[in-house]
Amino acid sequence: MMAKKYSNKINKIRSFALALIFVGFIIMYAGIFFRGNPIVMLIFIILGMLSLVFSMVVYFWIGLLSTRAVVVNCPNCDKPTKILGRVDMCMHCREPLTLDPELEGKEFDEDYNKKSRQTKQT
């Protein structure tokens, strides 16, 4: 069984927004195949534009989150990285990071960021 691949939360959300841009363009280009039917072509173009607009909203939202993220220097690569939540990964070297002293030394698990997991531990 392959190990789960973790990455920084900010980078995950940015990658999702970038994927939305490409999906939007692909949907709009698919509309070209329906040039004979303008209504269907218009529907594809509108769906593609909605994907692009949603991508812009996601980028704006992650930008706001990024301004509130805690910036720390990674102990492994000594580069500044942003942490969202109780646990996160370094943006550069994927070192597990936490600001919670209770989690230091424990194996990395993204479930530590979930509210249900926090209430069970206390």
C-alpha cells in the first residue's frame, strides 16, 4: 500500500484553483464542437466562465487565508513557510510542522486539524 502523500494546505488550494482554470478553458473549447447549435455552445462557454470565476474566488479566499497564516522558519530547510491549522507541511521540503506543543514528536496526521479530533483529545 502506498503511503499517503501530504502537502502544504495553501499549495493544495492553489493547485485546485489552477485546475479550475484549465477545466474552464477545456469546457469552453468543448463548446466549439457545437458551433451548429448556438444554445449548446453558449451553455458550454457559460459553464467554462463559471469555472474561471470560481477559480478567481478560490484564489481570493486563499490569499486572505494566507495573510492570516503563521510564518515560521522550517527547522529542516531553514526557509520561511506558512502554517495553517495545528499541523501542516513545509512548502519547500515537506517537513511536518506544528505549533502545538502537545503534538510535537507525534506522527504527522492531517486529522489533527479537524474539530472532531480536537474535542476527543481533550
